[in-house]
Amino acid sequence: MAMSSANHAPLQRGAGEITPMKRKAVITVEYEAEDYLKAVAREDEIRRVLAELNAAFDRIDVRFGDRRPRLTARAAAPTRPWPRD
């Protein structure tokens, strides 16, 4: 569902030109599915909901992937050299 990004011309405001800022929003949706077909059904549901945003924004990129469990425990955070408030 990737769409091409539109090139924006600088906005005219008063005597100077203002270039629009480029911003990015990242939305994470976590879901569980018992099998592949149910996972695809959930992904289709997510795509349907994002289609509404598609009309209002230049580009929406959707990527689906599997979350793999960690094989080893995550390392502990390093000790702080300063006291905690």
C-alpha cells in the first residue's frame, strides 16, 4: 500500500517562503494469530483501516513481519555514573 510521495512547493506566506517540514509517524500494531490464515485476515483488517488515512496523506507504507522470541535474555542496563533522583 505504498504510494508515491508528492513534491510540495514552498508555501507563500507574506514576504518570505516557508518550506514545509517533513515528519514521520510510526504506528505499531501487535496482534496474535493462531495460524497463517488468521494472521492474513488481521493484516487485511489493518489495511482496510489504513485505507481511510490513505486519502488524507501523501504516502502510507505498511510492512508486516513476524516477531521472533529472544533466544537469550537481554543484557542488563549499565550502571549509572550519577545518582538517580
